Amino acid sequence: MNATASQLIRGYEVVIGLETHAQLSTASKIFSGSSTQFGAAPNTQASPVDLALPGTLPVMNRGAVERAIRFGLAVGAKVAQHSIFARKNYFYPDLPKGYQISQYETPVVQGGVIEFVVGDTAHKVHLTRAHLEEDAGKSLHEDYAGQTGIDLNRAGTPLLEIVSEPDMRSSAEAAEYAKTLHALVVWLDICDGNMQEGSFRCDANVSVRKPGMPYGTRREIKNLNSFKFLQQAIDCEIQWQIDLIEDGGEVQQATVLFNPTAHGGRGETRAMRSKEDAHDYRYFPDPDLPPLVIATDWIERVRAAMPELPQAMAVRFQRELGLPAYDALAVTQSKAHAAYFEAATKGCQAPKLVANWMMGELARRLNADSRSLDQSPVGPATLAALIARIADSTVSNNGARQVFDALWQGESTDVDALIDAKGLRQQNDTGELDRLLDELLAANTKSVDEYRAGKEKAFNALVGQAMKATQGKANPARVTELLRKKLG
Ligand code: ADP
Ligand code: MG
């Protein structure tokens, strides 16, 4: 349900499908007992099985299968109870055994959808499949004085490759799809989501066509490991393809790499090799591995242990807390957000304020400092304490922002002490305010007359005077209320 017609770029419609590799968070590899721990000294975690040395046999890791099932259930896919491992044959320095164990004709997860919102538009991207496979090793081009080193520690790390249908029509949609998928695999606890370490990486297939025409030929941009690069790379690729076609050329199927620093930071997608077709890989069923058979009761056990999913949680927040849909979506955008929100609203009477602060001040500060939510210097309990003081009119919104700033800078973690130290306690004493307003009205008869003559501006001027007279400590809502009463 791509609710709006897709936007055209220079008269072309863009078509995008993503292949995403999520490293599954098992302690050991997909077919061997060696550790998957990131960052070990090169080649200390590659066992004979990972290298397929003669006389070894792979043995399926149940934890990897379980994670695939969890994913399949979360996206509403069919979990195949009988699937097959195949060998994908190719040679590359980081794959000395000459083949990758993957799934080809019968993957473990079939179909499913990912839903997300871009702007105000809801999008649904269909998944073709998600299959289990092993990762390859890594070529290390740094630190080897002009030589390339091969580290096989990553060989055999379990991957779930999630393949989407070509359902996306802009780079923004592709980035949002990737973010949603990333949040989901982290939420499900099947992948640590660490993009710097390569735990979650995307290949973007991009083509362009004139509206109404069949799909154009795609090029595949490999190994994008940040959402920003994903979007930039697709944007570059779109322009490149349109330039080529407009110059009378024809797009050739190819695998390309994105260089974000080329052309003074505008970036460039450069062909790495012409793209292989499936038949080039000579897929055949792996003779070392029996079919993967998943019993019904295993699927049911996994289903019973599923966490509440983000969409269900968002609906619950709307129902139980009266949050608007937009806010509910925002506070469930990641597992970390949901945990923060739940902690901050525990025993708090103002969930809407918590959502406002999370989307506003907190998001702004995190963004400015390039921090993630779990690195926030202001934790949920502290934010809740501050919001309680806004809700009971102890501080104004303005005052609260000053307190938040002090909390952020680490001046103190005691909200009440900060309010007092900064003299931000609002005057809620009606008697005193009453006297002050009477004086004010007596001294500003001109504004009073103007207001009575229907000038709303004059009223605002009076509120402003009152705030000034109290050095901003009066509660503006109370000032407004009292003034209206006095002026009739
Ligand atoms: P392969 O494994 O050879 O890369 P697939 O046919 O499985 O190929 O497709 C891979 C990805 O390419 C999928 O995500 C699919 O949605 C996408 N795709 C297929 N055709 C197009 C196209 N014409 N334009 C953009 N993406 C496409
Ligand atoms: Mg591909």
C-alpha cells in the first residue's frame, strides 16, 4: 500500500530492493563451535570446520535456526518446516574453501512484510525471503605495508540474509525500511545491530524506468553499513543511471561500491565487477548437511516466547496512555526508546509530556552530541522527576529546559535542588500574585482600556508585564486565568 504515487526524478521512477545481512547473535558459529566474538586477534577463531578442511563436517547451530524462526514470526512470514542448505561456489581471497553454505531454492523464511512511515505516508515492503548462511572472512588492507592480510575469524559467523521485493521508490523509503528492519532485529534480540562492526549491512539494488515501463536493469551497491551512506549511495546511483540513459547509454547489470568521499564529498558509485547471475554460482544442495527440519512444536515454543512487538506496543500506548499515534510510534522506534519510555512513565501521570520531551529536548541534545539513547546523561528516572515538576506547576517549561540543561551538563542529578539553586520555582501563591496583578492593572489603565475595546494584543502585553515583574517566576497559565477573571 504505497499510498502515494512515487515521486519522479528527472522524469524517471526509481525502483529499489534491499538485501540485508544481519549477523545473528549466537555465541558460536553457524556450523562449528568456534567463538563469534568480535575483535579477537586475526585467525584465532577459525576452526577446521569453518575452513572446510578435509575430514570435517558442519553441524547446524540450533540458536541460529531459532533466531531465524523468531524473525519469520515477527514479520508474518511462512517458516518453512523443511529447508535446504546449498553451496554457492565462487572463489575470493576471504573464502579460501571455494564455496559459501547458504540456502537457495528453499529458504527457511518465506514472505513477510515490513511496515514503516515516511513523512505522513505509510509504506509496506514485502519480503521475498530470509535465509540462513555463513559469513566469509575479511581482507585487511590496512597495517600490512602494501600487502593484504586475510582474517578468517568471521568465516562461519551466522547470517540471516533478508531479501526484499523491489517495492521501494525512493532513497528515503529505502533508508527508513533499513532503519525499521534494524530496529526489529535488535528488538527481537537476534542481532546486536552494531553497524560499525558490520553486524548489519545492506546491499541496495537500484534501477530506474519511465513510468509505466517494465523494470529497468539494476545495479547492486554492496556493503552499505550506515543509513546515511545507504541513502547517499542510492541518490548517487540514481543520477548516474539517469545521466547514462539520457546520454543514449544502457545500464549494464553490475556490482558497484560506494565511495562517499569522491567528487569533494558528493560521492560516487563505481563498478567493482559485472554482476554474476545465479547460474554462475553452480548452486547445489550441500552433501554434508541434511535438510533443516523444524518441528511444529519448536515453532510454537518460539511463538510463545516472542516479546511484544513494536507495533503492538505502540497500539497499547495509544489505548492505555492516550498517546497520539505519532508519539506512540516515536517512543517505540527502537528497543532502547521503548525501555526508556516505559521506565520514565512508571508511576508518572504525564506520559504525553514524557513523549514530548523524548521527541523534543532529549532527541535534540542526543543528536547534537551524537549519542545514542542509552548514552544519555539524563536517565529516565531523572527525566520523570523533572516532568513531575512541570506537571505540578513547580517549574515552567522554560525553567524546565534550564534544569534539563544543567542535568545534561552533569551539574547535579537532583531536580528539586537545581530548581531552587537556579531560582526557577514558579510563584503559585495566588494571594501574592493577586496583589501584584491589581497593582499592575492600576498602573496600566491604557492597556486595560484597549483590551476592553477588543484588542487581544493588549492582554498579551499585560501577561508579559506580569511575567517581567516576577522575573519569569509566575506561572503563565495562572497569570492568564487571574487576569481574565479580573478583567471580566
Ligand atoms: P541476486 O541474488 O542475484 O542479487 P535477486 O533476483 O534475488 O538477485 O534480487 C536481489 C534483489 O534485487 C532483491 O531485493 C530484489 O527486490 C531486487 N531487484 C530485482 N529486480 C530489481 C530491479 N529491476 N530494480 C531494483 N531492484 C531489483
Ligand atoms: Mg544480490
